[in-house]
Amino acid sequence: MPESLLWINKDTGSTVLSRSSRAETKQIRKHVQHERQVRAKAEAAARPAPTSDKSPRKRRPKDRPSPEQQVAAVGQPELRLDTNVPARRLEHQRSIFSGMSPTYTSPISPSSRLLQAVSTFPGLEPEEVRSLVFFCHRTAPEWSGWRDAAFWNRLILQACHLNRSILHGVVALGALHESSEADGESDERSDLQRLALHQSSKASRMAYETAMSDITTLISCVIFICLQNLQDSRTAYQLLKSGHSLITDIDARLASGELVLSDSEKTVLNNLLRPIIERLRMRFCSIVDIPSALTLSAAINRSKTEHRLALPEIPYCFGNLLEGRNKLEEILDWGQENIDSSLSHCEPREQVQALLSNWIAALDDTPVTKLERYEALITSKKLLRAAALVASILYDTLGTSEECHYDRHVDKFAEIIELYHDAIGNPAKSPRTTSFGIDSGVIDTLAFVAGRCRDPIIRRSAIALLAQTNRHEGDLQGGTGSTIMQTLMELEEEGLNVTEAIDVPESRRLRIWEDHQYWQTGEIRILFVKCPYDPSLGAEVKTASVYLPLNFSRAAKEKAAPGIRAGLPNVRYGRGFGAFLEEDTQTYHQITLSSFFMPVPRL
């Protein structure tokens, strides 16, 4: 990958100009001077001609400080989601983009400045420019996870300058995102979906016809995984397998000396691409049962003999939400290394609970002011608090063999649902239902509450939120999760009068052992286990099947007709593994858990 791909664009989040060599710094300065000249010409062309109208024009006074300057003036740190993203308020109304033409400019409009930057991409049609602008304004900032903002907001856009396949893939993502928010079956939605399909096909063709470096190929791979997931295509699994295989191959060639990467390429590989691919893979290993995945990961971490993590220190408050999110992850990583799941009472368990309690207090004392970028920060803060409550439940019940232990946390389950109702329960307040972010965890969290909390009101609220929003997070769909959890609840409560959690005895409680999905028929075959929750220990296995509507399953997108006799399941999810069928060989490619990533949603 050319090192020019790593040009650093200075913004309010930057503190270092460059870590490049002297020669590379000259390239950067030359590029910046060129961009300034292009921008100056565009602004000159956009400046309105003199007019005889003597009515005063509304202009921003030159001596009036910006909101960012006001924050700096009073010395108050600005609350930010990610330090890699400029603290500029993003424009959320789709009408802005639908009414925008490639020739529209305004010297004081952030959207026009972005449009001028996008106009430097040669040979784009007006509808392509529109979707590229939408991606920059909406998709990249809103779909970024807590850790991968630099990838979506910076690296991809830099890569677009060097690779047309990536450029058209990004345009397709923007069009798909906007189509997900368009009304019903409107002409606008159809046009955007057709554009996305056309751009996706163009990107695929260019990727096949054009030689690309290993790093650029991995960037393209991540984009296509997201595209295929949003289109409900089974190709995403194959792409994930290919991306992981390419990283393994790169490591082997680096070790043998066959491949040499620059320092900048190694940074992109190790700090951005490798973590994204790994987190996508490990996501499949936690779908069936998050508590079991954490227990397996904790056993793996405790067996390590290398450097152990230090006990995290919790400040009185956080400077920004990203700092709070990272500190939460430190607590979770430390807990995995130190808690022995076979011991119900031990000092590390108590330490983790104390750390989480202090962390929640620090989050509560972290201010959210009116100078923030956009209101979604308040929503993200609520969801971050909910993630800490989930972590508290998970680590207190880590390795438990009794489902009744979850009854001690009914109050925390209730608070989690209350936070989620505030965050996503009002469609008018939170219309976004699609996300491919690595940290997307709304579906995971609501399914955890519905599966582990037996309070009839709380679990029904969780199931209703899954069905109501029908969120789409990568390979997961809220409608599928609500259907599975509804089946679990009905089996457990059958013949019982349940008014509180203790009304469901341990002998009636179930855990999901495996989940088999048949895309051709829309069938999901679920294997439940009763106490002691492991067939090897003599646990009874109960099988149930649910059939999803075509709009919830992949069948319609894959041109499979209902009623086809099911053969092997297309996907199998189990405790600590995920496997997908390779049709050519009729064998499964299995991904086995090696690390656990806490689902921390961010809207």
C-alpha cells in the first residue's frame, strides 16, 4: 500500500503532525498545499456575485468565538465519543442531502466544505457524490464503533483516493444506509437500493480486475463484509474467512522474510485491520450464549503465563466517553485474567464489582453539556451505563451452574431495560435501526436480558424492544432474536402462572445449546438444554423450530423458494463456536472462541 494512504489530516482531535520520515513529510506538505489551492478555487467559484440589493446579509461575526473556542476559553473538556472524530455537529436531516446538487456550495456550510472535498474525486456521477457525502456525514460517524472510528472516518476516505474499487464500495454503503431510513417502498428507497447494487457490482468488478496490495485488499474486504451483511448475503461469511486467511498469510510471509511492510503499513495492519477482523470473527462465537462465551474466554486468559494486567485505577470522572469505555474494557479484561469461575466467592469477584461500582459513579459525574456535537452523546452515555450493568451481572454469575442465580439481579435487569427504552424505545427520537459497527450490541444485550431474566414484565419488555426496532447489526436481526426468545419464554412458562422470577423453578429453566439456521426455508432449529445444562452431564435436550417471515430471513435475497427440503443447516451457532456451510464441499468452516469482546452498543 502506498504510504501516501496514511496522510494525516489535521483536525481538533490531532496533537501530532506526523510520525513520517523527512521525505514523507515533504509529500504531506505538498499534498496539503495542493488541497488548499483546490479548496480556494472552489470557494472563489461559489462566492455570490455582487448585487444591488442593499439589505443586510446575515454573516457570522469574525470576532465571535466558535463553540469549540468557547470550550477552550473556559477550560472545560469537551465530551467526545472518539478523539479521532472532529467535534463538529453533524447534520442529520436526510432532506439536506436529497436537495443537494454537486454544484451547490456555501462558504459557511460544513456540508458544502465536505462537498468540495468530495468533488476532488474525478469522474463521479451526481448520485454517487450524494451517497459519498451521506457516508461521510452519517454512515462513518454513526456506524463507527468505539475503537474503529479512525478506520471509518479517516483511513477508508484516504483509501478512496487511491483505489476506485474502495471508492465505489463506500458509495454503495452510503446508498444502503440512506435507503434503510427512506419511507417504506418509496421510489427514493428503490432508487437508492438500485444505486447500491450497481455500485457494489462495480466495486466487485474493479477489485477483481485491479491488482491491489495486501493492506488495500484487507480494507476492501472489511467494506464488502459490511455490504454483504446489509444485503443479507451469505457471501459475508466467505469474505470473513478470506480476510482472516490473508492476515495469516501475511504473518507467515513476514516471518519468512518473503514480505516486507513499511512501519506505516504495519501500524494500519496491527492497530486497525487485524482487530476489526478478529472482533468480527469472535462475534460469531458469542451469539448463542454470552455468559458461556465469557466463561470460556476467562479460562483461556487464566491459563496464560505471560504479563498480567495491573488492577485498573478509576478516576473521579472521565474526560470523554471514549475514556470511560476504554476503562470499562480494562476492568473486564482484568476480571477475565483473575476470576476463577469455579469459585463462587473469591476476592477478584469482589474487586471487579467494586471497580464497576466506582466506574458507574465516575460516569455519572462525567458532564454532558449543551456544547456537545449532537444529542446522540446522551444516548451513548445511557447505553454505556447499561453495558456496565450487564458486565456486573456477567461477572457475578460467571461460571454458575444455576439459572436461579440471575434472580438476584432483577433490579439491574430492570434498569437496563429502562435505559434502553430511553435510548431506542421512541422511533421518532432514535430512527436508526441498522448498524454494522464492531461494537454494536443492542441485540446481544436485549437477548441476554430476555434469556436470563425470568421476571415476566422485564423479559417481555426486552422481547418487545427487539421486535419493535428490528435492528440489523451485522449478521444479526432483532426480529430473529425476538422470535427465538419468545419461544424460550413460552417453553419455560408453559403451564405456569408466572408473576415474578421465582415462579419459574430451576427444573423448568432452559439454556440455548445450539442454533441451526436453514436459509432456504427460513427455519431456525434451536436445541435447548435443561439443568445441569450440559448433555455430557446428562442434561435433557429439547428441540424446537421457528419459521421466520421471508423479510426476516435470507431466503428471499438468495432466491430460494419456501418449501424446499432442508439439508444441512447453512449456519450453526454453539457455545464458543460458529460454523458456516461451504456449499462446494458441503463442509463447515468453524470459528472457535479465543477471546471475548463485551457487547458495548453505541448509537
